[in-house]
Amino acid sequence: MAITIALAGNPNSGKTTMFNDLTGSSQHTGNWPGVTVEKKEGRLKGHREVVLQDLPGIYSLSPYSPEEIVSRSYLVNDRPDAIINIVDASNVERNLYLTTQLLELGIPVVVALNMIDVVRKTGDEIDVKKLEQALGCEIVETCALRGEGSVQAAERAVALAKNAAVTLTKNTFAPSKNTITNTAGNAHTSSLSKEAPRFLNRRTAFSNEVEAALDSIGSLVRELGAVKDKVAGKINNGEAYLRWLSIKLFERDAEAAKDAGIADTAEGKRVLAEIEKITTAVEDKLDDDSESIITDGRYNYISDIVKQTVKRKNAFALTLSDRIDRVVTNRILALPIFAGVMFLVYFIAVSTVGAWGTDWVNDVLFGSLVPDGVANGLAALGTAGWLNGLILDGIIAGVGAVIGFLPQMLVLFVLLAFLEDCGYMARIAFILDRIFRRFGLSGKSFIPILVGTGCGVPGIMASRTIESDNDRRMTVMTTTFIPCGAKLPIIALIAGALFPGSMWVAPSAYFLGIFAILVSGIMLKKLKRFSGRATPFVMELPAYHLPTPGGVLRTMLERGLAFVKRAGTIVLAATVLVWFLSSFDTSMQMVDTTDSILAIIGDKIAVIFSPLGWGDWRAAVATITGLIAKENVVGTFGVLYGFAEVAEDGAEYWPQLIAAFTPLAAYAFLAFNLLCAPCFAAIGAIHREMMDVRWTLFAVAYQCGFAYVISLIIFQMGRLFGGGGFTVGSAVAIVFILTLVWMIGFKKPYAVPAGERLSGAPASEVA
Amino acid sequence: MKTLRETTNGDRVTVVKVHGEGPVRRRIMDMGVTKGAEVLIRKVAPLGDPVEINVRGYELSLRKDDAGMIEVI
């Protein structure tokens, strides 16, 4: 029988790190809340019958954002056989808040007291034995990062799950009164003897009024159809479930009522009305609302436990994190530091360290070593001319052009992995929230954007932590404006070939992306479909920690490998196709590129792009192939411009590129390719997040349209000011600029009807 | 009524009540800002919003609008 164990806990408590350790997988981890947005399944190493579920982090079982709902509905409705609740030991109080709720589900829980090393370092002490007794569940001290204790936690969870399964089949289960404490203070320990099923978790004790209300609610719903089955033993620990449900109903949790099958029957509705009366009576008596009563009750309960079990040196003491924060989120320095960091990332990856590596690979490896070697080999074999062409001019020129940028990408991936792991991400969101809000986005939108710097697909998925639908959609639409890893070769190519020695071109691509996001934010926010209240910004700022070299390297290798794989598959296929189309004419005769099928097609498409300054058919074709994967842009250039050159004299195709583009046109080309619709994979991700075809089409159309407008403005205005004379193109560019200015500065936002303003704050403060 | 909005850097206050309604309020409470919780105001972001507070031993950031819902003494 398969046993399912869920890893649940607060965001950023180390669930995925432990999951990777236990299953041998390599899911992405990072130091900011919300790295995992989908549940992932894996099998426990050494115990193939045990399935582990890694869940997105949650602070409570009353979730708000889409990825948190995944966790809750899994825990509540699918009911795993056991839960490993990962608790950040350096932050016990808030983490145990979720624990109290997990214990109520009636599913056996093992608490993994994670990052115990951090606690030991600060000199805090946790009395684990006492905490075990107070919570009524087993605790294992772990340090998932170093793999300490994880296996033990998993084994305990498996044992509990098996134990529970036995209890369920015997159906001898009854709620045991002596496992319940009235106050946290006098927890009696008799129930924790070795023989008793240790999953009879203790539960939060609320005040007498609340307990009485919960009892009445429990007896009201106990006999209802769907609930009755569960309580009577269809699921493990049905009584606990009843208690959990009673609390949820007391809190007016509509989702829980629906899941329990109460909301839609006549009988259920009558009961809900009864419950409403009970709840209101308690609220009147305690002069507070039911949600507050329950949350306060839980936190008071935990505070009591923590007071007895955790000795903290000084709660408000300045830690190293705080000292770093003093500088990094300093009022004056924060923004310059952020700009400096991003500039450095690009400067190091594209212009300096990465470029040296790339130069070597391009000049030496793919410039002479590989083609010469292969050419000699082919000559020795005496292969057909067309095959030589395919291999040398097609595959090596195309795939080589892409692989050539690997050093730069690896450097970028290292730097990004470092940024993600050290804890700076959440700070950037904190610093930029004010700016982003002005532009219609939330500071939280910045995390998808930064993740998107590596690859747009996880970037788009990272937007799931944004609670408001509008803000999330807008983030999904704009995230790919930021140059991803696959666009890096385009930047590096243009910067290297047409702007040699310039240090502003590569970083400018990044800031062009930011500019596009901000401008789009303002414009889109004014449309009716995006109007409404902004996402709240209630966000945890995790402590900094120095990323482990192993972790950073692993992330780099994984992403690098994914890149190489794409080069070997999608890019390879595309280059072969491009080579074929550019080597033959319609009567299947091998011809000069300029007479090929591709030239004929390309010429037709190129007309569209000629106002942008790059009406050359090769550039047009490269842009189109870029939709399949952005690496193809460079690959296609490699095939089309590098034709025969590579094999003959080892020269790269850069000189040909310089001949085909003016720097201005090249920059316009770069701008268009950075901003237009992302690759198919990312468009697929947009579609998954939007869950709607029309939204997806709108997003893609907007991205392409915006890219066209910006690229046209860059080229036409650049030409006008460069002394190119006033043309129709200049006039169009000016019209575009005026439209943008009007959209940004003068168009009135769609007015939200007063009644729809879903704000907790008084209307005057919102306005 | 004094709220978290009116506090300044370095203030140490105690939460009296979280006003307002809806999911944002619930989230704030779930994060540990509940009646009786001690809060230290750490800092204000470079552009005046949001604020960073220390509550229950960790750092939390909130917008000023939301901080205005939290009554403190």
C-alpha cells in the first residue's frame, strides 16, 4: 500500500530543501517566501512505497493566493497519511500557528524543527521534550540544508502513517479526553506513553465561551450527510475533523462549508443559519469578530507554549541580517544599490567575465577547432557536398552560435542563484513596492521579474504568490519584458559585434525591460480590465544567509544543462530547418542563400520590419525563429550570415553582421526581440497562468505591439536626430510617442464604482 | 485611536485590535499581528512606504494603508 506524506509548513521554511534531500530530486529552492508554487511528488529514497508531496508554503489553513489554495485543498480534501510539518526553528512562534491548525486535521503530524543550526548559533535554546509534550506530537530536529535529521523525520512519519492505518481498519478510534488540555500551562503527559497512538495530537484550547460554541456547532453538523460519513470513520480521526470543521464554520469559512458538502443542501443551509446565530452570540459577548477570536486564541495558546519551551537571548536584538539591512534598505542608498547590483550582474555576465569565456568558445572552439576538425573528418570520409553543408553550415554554425554563449549564461546563472539564495529578493520587493505601486504593480511583482531574468517560464509561474487577480495577470503579461537567459545571447551578440567596448548596451537591455514593465503597468492599469484595488503587501522578510557554493553551483549546472539540452533539440531542429530552407530553392536545387526559399519568404515578412530599420530578410527570419526559442535568433544568424565562412577561413560571422546592420538598426532589432512575445514555452506558461485563451492572446498581442512601437520610436527618432531627415517614419514615431505620453500622463483611469472598493481601510485613506 | 501608521522607527508598541475586514486583515492576523502582540517598528522603506516591523521574532513588511488598520498602544 502506498503511503502519502505531505511536507507542509510556512513559506521559506525549507520544505523543498528537505524534499530534494529525501527524494533525491533537484527542485528549485531559494531564500524568499514563495519559491514553490506547485505541489511536487517524489518517492522517498530507500522506501519506494512512500510518496512525498512537496507543498507550496502556507501561513495558515485560510489561504488567499492560488498557490496556497493548492496546499490547503490537498491537506484538507486529499488527506495525506501523515504530515511532516517543517517549522523554522529560528521563528517558532509564527510557524507553530500553522502547526496548531495542522494538528487539528487529525492527520498524524511529525514536526521537523528545521534550521536548528541557526538557533544554536544565536544561542537560543528550545526545550524539545517539553515542546513535544505541549503539542502532543513528535519533534525531530533537522537541518535540511545539510541533510541532518530529514530521514529520521520521514521514518517517524511513515511509522505514524502505518500506525494510523491499523487504527482505522480496526475502527477502535475514539476521541480521547485526556489528550486535550484546557490551558497550555498544565499539559498532562499521560497520553504520550509509548503504547498510545502518538498521533492523538493535542489541540488548541480556546476560552470557555468559544469551546462551548464549537461543541454546539459540532453537534449541529455531526449528523449532516457528508460530514456524518467522515466522522463515523470513513477517514482517519473523524472526530478531529469535526472539530476542525466546527472551527472553520465558526470563522465563517465559506470554502470549508462547501468542501464539507454543507453549503448546497437545504438542510445544510438551515444548519449554517443556526451556526451564524451561535457565532454572533459569542462575538457580541466577547466584543470581537470570530476570526479575531480564533486567531488570537491560537496565538495566545502558542505564546504560552513558546514561553515555556524557548529561551530567546534577545528577541529584538540587532542580528547580522539587520545590520546588512541597515545599508541595503537604507533610505538613500537602497535604490542606487539595487541599480548597481543589477548593473553589475549584467556587466559581469555579458561584458566582462562571461565575455572572455564566450570569446574563447566562439573564436577558438567553434571558430576553428570544431569546424576544422569536423571538416577534415568529413573530407576523409568523402561525404556528399550537401551533407557537408548541413553539418558545417547548418548544425555547427547554428548550434555553435548558440552554445558559444554558454559561458556568459553560466556566469549569469551563478549570479542570479546567489541573489535568489541570499535573501536579497524580498528586500528588493520591499524597496520597490512604492515605485511599483505607482506604476500599478505590487512590489511582489518584482520577484517574478527577477526570476524571469533566468528564464521566463518559472518567472511567470512565480507570479502565483500575488493575491489580486489583476495584479497577477499584469505581472504575467509584463514579466517577459525582462531579458531572460535565452535572450542573453542576442544582447551579447549585438553588444559584442556592433558596440565593441561599450559597457552600457548590455545593462541597458535590462533597464529597457524594467522601463517596459513600468510603462505597461501605468497604461494597463488604466484599462477597465485591470482596474481595482492593488495587491496588499504583507510579506515576510527572511534572514540573510550566505548561499552554499554547492547549492549555487547546482542551480547553475541545472539551468546550464537545460540550455544545452534546448540547443541540442529545439535549436538544432530549427537550424536544420533554416539551413534547408536557405540552401534550396523551390525546385529543390541547392542554390545561393539569396535565391533560397527562405529568402523569398523572408523578403515578404521583412517589409513589416523595415520601418524599424532592419528590413533585411535574415533579421526578419531570425525574429520569427526566435518565437520557438530565443536562442534561435542567434542560431539563425549563425546559419544565414556565417554561411560557408566558418568552414573556409575560420572567421566568425560578426563582420557580416556589422555590414548588414547600422548600430542604430541593431539596437532597434535588439529592443524588438527583447520585448516582443516570448518563446512558445513562455507563451504556454502565460496561458497556464491566465487560464483563458483570450487573455493569452491579449498578452501576446500587447507584447508584440509594444515591442513594435518602442523599436520604431528608437530607430526613427535616432535617425531623425542623427541627421536622417524628416520622413513618414519620423511622423509615425512622433504619433506613437504622443500616444504613449497621453496614455501615461493624461488618460483618466477607469473609475472603480465606489461599491466595488474592497478595502479594509477607510475610503478616505485609500483615495 | 493610535495606529501603527502613526508610529516612528524604533518605537515598541502593543497591538490592541486589528480593524477592517476581509482577506488582508485575516492575513495580517495570521502573520501574528494579533491582540497583545508586541511590535517593534524597524524601518520605513526608502520611499516612505512600506514599513518593516519585527513581530513574534521575525521581520514583516506592511503597507502604511494596512498599518493604519492596526490599533496600538
